[in-house]
Amino acid sequence: MGSHESTYAPKSRLAKWWDERLPVMRLMSDQLIEFPTPRNINYLWTFGGILVLCLVVQLVTGIVLAMHYHGTAADAFNSVEHIRRNVNYGWLIRNLHAVGASMFFLAAYIHMFRGLYYGSYKAPREILWILGVFIILAMMATAFMGYSLPWGQMSFWAVTVITNLFSSLDGIIPGVGTAIVEWLWGGYSVGGATLTRFFSLHYLLPFVIVGLVVLHIWALHIVGQNNPTGVEIKTREDWVPMHPFATSKDLFAMFAFLLLFAWFVFFLPDYLGHADNYIEANPLVTPPHIVPEWYFLPFYAILRAIPSKLGGVIAMFASIVVLVFIPWLDTSRVKSTKYRPIYRWFFLLLVIACLALGYLGAKPAEGDYIMWARIFTAYYFAHFLIIMPIVGIIETPRTLPRSIAESVLGPSAAVEKR
Amino acid sequence: MNTKLTSSLAATVAAVLTVSLAVSSAAAAGGGAHIERQSWSFAGFSGQYDKQQLQRGFKVYQESCSNCHGLSRIAWRNLVQPGGPEFPEEAVKALAAKWPNQIPDLSDEGELARVKKDKDGKVTGFEYVKRAAKLSDPILGPYANEQQARAAQNGALPPDLSLITKARNVENHSGWVKHVLVDMPKDMLVGYQEGGADYLYALLTSYADPPANFTLGEGMQFNTAFPGNQIAMIPPLSKDNVIAYEEGAGAKASLEQNSRDVAAFLSWAGDPTLNARKRIGWQVMLYLLITTVLLYLAKKRVWSRIAH
């Protein structure tokens, strides 16, 4: 594992004995201490570490919540209230978990846009990127099922609306969609059986995410980190060891992120949620306005922008799946958008389109809202399928620095004073 | 194909369509009413409950709301605990024991109901076994279940009020520029979480006579804050018949004051750990802030060894 020679030298006899049998200390030393980190990476590169932190927070708080939660239709809502009111610091654990989901997605989206901007999906990082796409898909499935667990009105109706999407597959092969929906529900409507299986899967999927994250980090440590220039590490001047350089920066960024996290946990615990989810699920009363959590809004806008139900479902899933192919859709000779005078404007448009779709996903699907949702949906797909291949061919990139060291120290590539 | 599934699918699709249509028409009509923001002692990132206000609010709940609404997620003991109205324990014990809505219990024979007999020993019916409330019991409303409530309330269901302020919010009717670029950052910065209390205050103070061209349903009331303006709840508080406060209660009784106090009390009922949450929140923020600064200095020192 790793693209560089191991520099670990066991200091004691015991360490040597251990190293010959299970070189776990060697792995730690090579991957967490000596691992070459480009000396020019900026704070956007701290989100990988922040995401690991988010995952751990969700796992720890989730396991504690599961000790007090009852995954049955009759008791789920009451047990969440019991956690909020009667469990010692239950309100804190529950807020950490609910707000934590939002923070997880916030960090993941920043991480993804960083990868998109600096071309971190391009060779040799295709597998690394695709594993990331799988992780975000697994995160979405986990978050969706987790949102059903409080069994409030919005939980219930979000599950109803989203699981019903699969019935549109009846339009391709009659009966298949219905069968899938019935299978997901565990019955003929959303009910206790649905809740129980979603709870089970919500507990399982995070461990799938852990597995994917291990592969993601493994792949990262094979190909090495990208950097703002997109020029790979060539000489010893280009990198610094992970510890203490990247670790000190990551730790600072993590705590800065925790400040934002804590602000929402303690002062805005319900800001990112929906009031209707404080009403217990009732299959007979539909809330006036069914909206998903904020991190699903852009996808919800794409779903509703397409006039056909099946088409909407396909577009929504395609909006994620298309990311798998961008290592080959991007024809540019350089990785980093910093050196791409034309593409950088399109990148800005992509960011605007995603934010606008998020806003439109929260609005009713009608009139001007639906027109704008269609325009931005069209742009979203055009960006990856048309603009990326074409701009990459016609654009003349700015001159890249010859090395990472040159980009930092100037063309003279002065010898560092260490 | 399974007919049950088909019909449930059809019902769901119909429901979703109805909702989107209802939403469209509501949005076309300008949505819900504009709700004025009130100033609350427990507002924002530093606010805490005003103990006296919660005590007054409980009085309003007791004398008005509790005639129809339960508060079942609040136990009597919660009225004594820190961060709430903090009534004296003995007073709450006495009040619980006298509370008209008693706690369902089991008879000595372990039954939920006991047989009623006339003086000749003939069975005439059943009555539920009930006992007086203790500190550990929930504050119950007058109805045993939804059916009984609807039967007594002309078909309407008075909801339990334990979460009413959490379950309501106010809509932002501004255009996207103001909504996204001004209101949202401002609300996040000040920690605005009082939409439910604002709405409840508006609801309680917005009963009015319907305009001439407005047709009210039978037994319905006109209320400008309620979505659709028709509400089944009769005005629970009124100008002419305010709920009086004792001398030294901290405020003078009026319709507005009654409404404000009960909205504050119900905010506490929905979020009884708010005081501790915000207090601990500042301790955590302070710790994080100091650690973040120290980590920044450490990072700066480490990176000063190399040009970057």
C-alpha cells in the first residue's frame, strides 16, 4: 500500500518482533505520519478529515440513540420525544445526530466541488472519484432512511412520495414497479413494516459507508493527493510529510468546522428541519407542503422539473450517476480549473445551477419556479455531457508551473530552509 | 395486479396531486398570513425562559386551554424542575391530586374497568378505573381518546399541546433575494427558533368578525392568522374576559399578555431543556473557540518552518 518506500524503522525489540508479524505500526507511520502531502494544498483539502469526523459523530451518536429508540410505528415518535425530554443529555445526542446529518452533507458537497474544481477525478484518480460517488449515494440512502425514523408527518410522507417513485417503473415493464414498491414497503402501504426495515438498514448502511471510506482512503494513498496546480508530485521539494504539516492544518480546520456544527446543535437545532415532523405520522392527513431535507432539494427540483414521472425519476438518479463518467467526459489536458480560462466560467454556472436547484426544490412546482427548474436542470446535464467534452478540446489552458515547488517558491525554486 | 396495492397507490398519487394543487392555489393566493415576530425572553442564541412568565402561562393553560387540550408529554414533576415554571413541589402535588382529568389505572382485580351495579346488585354498566395524578403522571386533557374528543367537539380534534410550538412555524413570503441573502443569514446568526411561538401568539390574538363576502362553515370561527382563515377552535381568550393574574405575577392581564404568556409556556412544554441547552452551548462554544485559536497558532508555527 502506498506509492512511496516505507521509512519506518522499529526502535525496540518488541516493535521489531511485532513489525515482522503484523506491521500495523509501519502502516500508521507510512500512511499517517510520513505520507507525502503536496506543500501547496489549501483549506479545501481539509474536508476529507472533516468528513471522517462527521462519520464518526454519526456512528457514535447513532449507536447511543438506538439504545433508546423504538423502531415501531406505535412507539417511534414517542421514543424520540422520550429521548428529547427524559434521557440524560438525550436532547444533545439527538441534536448532534440530526444536525450532524446536515453537516455531513455540507462537508461532502464542499469536498465534491473541490474535486470538481481542481480536476481531482482525472487520471490517475478515477477509481478514487468513483468510490466517492458511491459514498455519496450510500450517504443519501442512509440519510433518507434515517429521516423516516422519527415517524413524524414529514418522515411518513417523504417515505411515501419517494418510495412511490419506483412505481413509475411500471411504465417500462408492467408490474415491476409495483412489485418493488410493495417489497420496499413490506406491505401494501407505508407502515410499521416499512419503518422497521428502514431502521435495520439505517443501522447497516453506515458500516457499508465505513468500508467504502476505507477503500476511498486506500485509493487516495496509492495515487496521492491532488493539489491546486493539478501538477503531480515529482521531487522531494514538492511535498511535506503529512505529520505535522497536514495534521496540524486538518485539526485546526476540524475545530473551526465544529464551531459551526455546535452553533446549530445548541442554538438552531430545528432550523434545518421541518415543523411538520413534530406532528406524529398520520396516513390520513397529508401535510400541505411535502419537502425533503435541504441536502436533497436540488435532486427534488430535478425530479419535479421533468414532466413525466418516470423521466423525473431517471433524471434524478442520472444526476448522480453522471458523476461516475466525468473522468472520461472531461477532455481537458490540465486538471485544475485555475488554469482553464473558459471552463472556470462554466464551473461558476454549475455552482449557481446547483444552488438555484436547491432553492427551487423548496418551492412549489408551478409557474416560473418550474420553468427555472427546467432551465437549471438542463444546464446541470449539459455541463457534464456537452460543455466538459467540448470546452476541454477548444480551450487553451494557461501555462502550468513546472512543479509544485515552483508554484510555491517561484521559478528559481529556491531550496527550502528546513 | 393486486387491487389493494393499486388502490393504495392510486390514493397516494391522488393525495400527492391534491397536495400540489392545494399548494399551488395557496401560493397563488399569497400563502398563509404574514405573522409578526414577537420579542421573547427565550429568543435567539442567549435567551432563557422567564420563570414568572411560564407560571402565568401555566395559569392560562389551566384556566382556558386545559378545558379541551391535554399536555401529555409534560409530567407534573416537570413543573417543579429547574428551567421551567419552577412551582413549589407541594403546590404541584396538591394541584395534580385535584386535577379533574385523572389517570387511567387498574382495579384491584387488575381490570381497566369495573362493573357498576345498582342497589339491587344488578349490573348497569361499566366505569373506567381512574386515580388522582401524582408528580410522575402526565398532565392529561379531558378526553380519553380521539373519538371521545371529536364526539364532544363537533367533529374537530383539539390536539395535545406538548409540541404545538415546535409543530408550527412561519413562512417567509419574501422574494428569493431577501429570503436567501438577507433573512436566512440573519436568522442563522441570531439563532431564530421562535416561529412557533410567533404563530401561536398571532393565532390567539387574530380572531375577528368575518368580512361580508366570507362564508364561514358551520361552527367555524374566523381567524386571520390561521391558514384558510377558518378554525374550529372557539376564541380561547377574549378581551372582555381575561385570565386574571395575582398581585406580583409580573404582568398585567390582558388578551395580549395572556396570549404571550401561554405561548411562552407552551414553548417551554415543547422544549423543556432550552435553558440548559443554551447555557451548555456557550460553554462548548467558548471551549471550541479557545481550542481553535490554539490550534491555529500551532498550525502557523509548524508551517513557518517551510515556505508555502
